Amino acid sequence: MGIPEPGSYMPLKDLKMEIKDGEGRGANGGFTLSFWLYLNCATPLPSTVLLQKHPYNAFSAPFLILDEWNRIMLFPLFFLHQEASSPSNALCWKPIPSASNKSRFPLMKWVHIDCEISQVSLRLHIDGEIVGERQLLTSSPINSDLHSDVSEMVSHCCIQGNDGGLQGYVYGVELFSQSSSIQNHCFKDSPLQLSIDSSSACEIDEGVDGVWNIVGGKASCRKKFSLEVVLLDALGRPVNKEGEVVATLVYADTVTPVEKSSDAEAPLLTSYDGVESASDERPCKLIQGRASFKLKISQLSSKCSNRLFRIKFDVQKMGRYPFLEAFSMPIRCVSRNRPSRSSSVTWRKSPPSIHSLNRSQSPGFEAGSSDVLYNTVHEAKQSPSSKRVKLGQERSLSVLMDDCMLKEADLESKSHARSTTDEGNAAAYTNGVVGREDSHDDEAEDFSSDSENSEAANSVPCNFSSHIGPISDLVIFRYCIGGVSERCLLLKEIALTYEEEALSSFSEHVSLFTGCTHHRRQILISKRLIDIGIKCWNLISKNSQNVLWEDMVSELQDHFMTLTFCRTRCLTKQDFEVLRRVAGCQDTTVSQENFEKMWCWLYPVAFTLSQKQINPLWSSLSPKWIEGFITKEEAESSLQEGPGGGLMPPGTFILRFPISRSWPHPDAGALLVTYVGTDYTIHHRILSHDYAYSSTKEMADRPMQEMLLDEPELSRLGRSVRRQ
């Protein structure tokens, strides 16, 4: 049989084994095919992974396939099941009953698969868990299409890998009786994979586009940086195995080695005890499954037609396999005297790669990730902004909005001309976000979050007009290091005194130097936020300094429904109570300052709800995916009202907006998931609908509800108990 030897890897296309009726069968007539599978890249979906072939003729049928949604499907055997494919329907597999998982099959990662077959059922196991099961209607093995004489029935078939272009590898192939425990076979011997430990990286600057900016070139200018790679088993555990890892500098687009510099120096150098050597001539030994590199780059991107590089790590003596290779993020190597923050640089988003302890990805991977949850949220604490971001350092918490949405916001701000005059804009800025008629306060209150209490002077130049040129580096620096209050005042001035092009450039620079791309959204919506806020307040107040809360509710309701493009969902009394809390209203009247606070929280929320992926969550009334504006305490209290007075079952979740995040905080308008984890504690994480991980239209069109339920931590939507 063409199966890999124990401890060895085999290309998927070379796999070949026979399954016979009665061989290796359990008491109930069943058996299980168990193996590890690594798929490098897929042909246009659907694609066959394993075929079952007739032993006497050319008939073949699918046994294991990836469907058009990249989900794996297990089909019946034609010698055992009546429902299996036959020559009359071999080309049409969709009507055939199958067992399949609901989530996308991961690529570039080892996955353990168990195909459990009995006469009456199919079960598909992924990493030891049952992900798909199908009961068959009949246990009759007769398939008359395959035999001219029913008395000469076929009693076996050949299972082999697809050689039609699907690139993959198998490991640890076993066939055992169904009575044996799958858990005993699942993880007793797992394959290896090389990954980059990004948390160990040092002296690497990561740009807003995900590109690493590294100083290189001449010996007197280039800068040393550090990286570590780790050899892991499929369970993510370091493997104490001897070997040597070689680092090579390659082009990001073609993965071909970068040529030597003009002085014939190796493009990538390793440094040991102060001595530099060509990296490909000085491998690094694996110690306790880990290899540490101190590297320098001598070749500049500018000398190579401004192409990007990657660093390729591989364990050559273990074989040339993609899972024993790891690639860094794209690298832009610049000289020390070249300003990396030049406004002439165009920062483009490159295809993302995964650099975690359990996965590594080579360039060209475009299959997308269905990850919906971002990082853990601590609402009462803000991360300090930093001009320089070290790779592996946890960034400030922010919502991951996709590029399409940001571009849409940019176009939207360009398509709406300001209807107010320069004098009106000047008055609006002087008196606050929504055009305060008169203010005797020397300072403006911070209306950003509960976690930041600093205040900033609301000083304004006496005369200003619309500027066309770029915003100065000093202003960019002030914005990057300032708190939310300082950023709010500064962004008001910028939004009213600069054109959209300058604002767009400003957003790119701020995102670059803070290391957080999510400032872009807050900057790009600033003009619309201010303009609509001014109009809304003028309509509500009718030139009064204070208005009754009841008088404001109806107008605010209309504005909110217009902004969210949803005429079927209104704000409830409880929602307005939350808005009253955000505004800081102590009585029945609302001042301009109160409205300002409330508007800077409400507008980003409305903008998020207007987006294509999120709007159906808000519009849905049965079930209500978003109950309304609920607080953190209400969400946690709802999840603590489970059976017997304890927590809800693990996986129960509630969607909400953070009350303490207001514009221009990067989390303003973010949608959070509050859920019960498998550790029976309540967690809060930001919802991500960034689809840059996928280039397929099918993924972009997937409902957010489906993506949420695909998350391993989430299984059922909870109901929130609103306070009266």
C-alpha cells in the first residue's frame, strides 16, 4: 500500500490504500480511516482530496472533498453503501448524502481527520471532535450500477489522493476498527511545523500596511534585529528535536532569493559574537525546539526596484516541505538617512500572513480567515499611544474595520459638501463640535471615555480658512501622543480647516506612527460627524442654550434611523436612558455640552450599524442579535442568570457597544462580544469584520451571524436583561 512510513511525510497525490470488506472491521461492521492532513493551497473550489476507485474498471467517486465554501465533506463507500456514487451519477456529488463540517477547513496547518464509517452512518472527526454526522437510509450494500451480476459484488475499493493539482501532505495514516477509541489514535504521534514566534521579535517597526520597516544598507548604517523560530508539533507544543534552521532573504512576490548587493555582500547577514556571516552559510541550531537569529540586511529595497522582501526560514535537513518553512511579513529595507514617514510614500495593504505559535504562512496564501473576534477588551483602561510599535507588543484596543468601509467613508465625506459658510464653521469650531452659541468655560470637558479624565484648553486661532496643503509633522506628532481629549480638540480644528485630501493623508500618517490603523476611521468620519451634529443641534435647540430631554428624543430618533438606513428599528426608552448617561444629564434639560458628549458616542455607533455586514444584525428583530444600548454590567448580569442561578452555558454571547468609548477614540462605535468562555468566566472581545484576510467574494458575502456562530468560543445567542 502507498502509505507513509511511521514518522514520515507523504505527498497527498502519492497516497494509495485498499479498504476491503471485513478487513479491520469492528463488531458493528465499521472502521475508521485516520490521518493528518496538510493542504498547501487549493485549486478553484470545489476540489477532491481523496478518491475511491473501483478495483476492476476506471470508475472513481469522491470520498473526501472541499466544497465551494472550503468545507470538508465525507461521502459513502460504493462497496458498502447503497447511497454512494455510481457510474450514472459520478459527476454529480451534491445529491449524495455526506457528513460535513460547518466551518471552513484551515489551510497551511496540520489537521487531524478521522473518517468513521459504518454500514448505517458516516462520521467526520476534526482534531478529535465530531464535526459532521450523517445517518444513511439503508444498510444494503447492493449497487447494481457497478456490477453486471449482483452475485459478483465488489468487496473492496482503493482510496488514493487526488493528483489533479491539490497540493498537500499526509502523515500517520491508519486504518482501525470502529470499536477502537479515536482519541487513542488522534494525538499519539503528531507531525511538525515551523513557525515564527512574533512575540520574541525586537527592533522591528511594523507599518500600518503590515510591512516591516527595517534599516539596512551599508555596514555603518544597517541595524540589527532579532527573530526566533520555533519547531512545534501539531498541538502547538515545542519539540525538542535536533536540527539547523537556515535564514534566506527572498523577494516577497516571487519567493526567489535576493541577489547580492553591488559590493558582492550577502543580502542577509547573521551576527554571532560580533562577527557577521552570510545567513545561508551560518545556520542556527535548534535548542529545545527554538532557534534565535540576530540579523542584518545589506540590500536596500530602493536598489531592487522598490520591491519588498521576506525572510524565509527552513529546516533543510528534515526535508523540503512547506510546513518546515516559515516566512516573515513583507519587509521594506530602507537606509538610515531616508525618512520613513515621508508623505510621498504610498502605504498599501499587502496580503496578510499568520505568525503565531501554531501557524505559519507562506506568501501567496489568499484563502482568508473566518476569525471574527479580535482582542480582549478592558474598557476601564486605555493603552498608551506609542510612536514606535515593537512587533509582538500588544496594541491599543480597536475595532478592525475593513478597507472597503474606510474607502466608502472617505468617498462619503468627499461627496457631501459643507453647507455652512466659513463664518459658520468658525463659530462651530470656536463653540465646540455642534456650534455652541456662547461658552464661558475656559476648558472643554473630556467626553471620550470613563477611563480618561484629562481636560484640554479649548483655544482657537482668531482667523482661519480652509487649507489645501498637507498637515504638518508637528500636528501629526501632537495627535499621536495626545490623549483622547487633546485629540478631540485637535481633530475638530483639522476637520474644519483642511480639505478632505489632507485629512486622508493625515489619517494614514497617524495610523502609521501610532501603529493602529483604526484611527483612520475616526479621522475620516470627522467632517460628517461635525456637520450633521451642527445641523441636528440647531434643529433641536432652535437657538436655545438648553432644551428639554423629551423634546430632543423624537428628533434624535429620526436622525439615528436615517444614519443607520433602518426604518424598522427604533431606539427604546432603555436606549435613551443609556444616551442620557453618556450625555451626563443630571436633570430634564440638555445643554449643548451634554449633546456634544452624547453625539460623539452615538454617531460612530450609527456609522457602524449602517455598514453592510452589521446592519442586518441591528435590523433583525427575531432574534434580536443586538438588543440595544446595554451596559457592560447589564450584559454580565444577563449571562449570570443561567440554570440554577449560575452562569449561562459556555458559548452564550451578547453583542453590545462600549459605553465608555467616544469619538475620536479608535474603539468608538466598536461592536463588542460579551460571552461565557469554556473556563466559565465572562470575557469581552472586539468584533472584527475585517475581510482583508480573504480575497474571495463568497467570504465577503457571508452573513455576520454565520461568521459569529463559526467562532469556536461562540455557540448560542443570549438575551440581555435590561434595567428599568
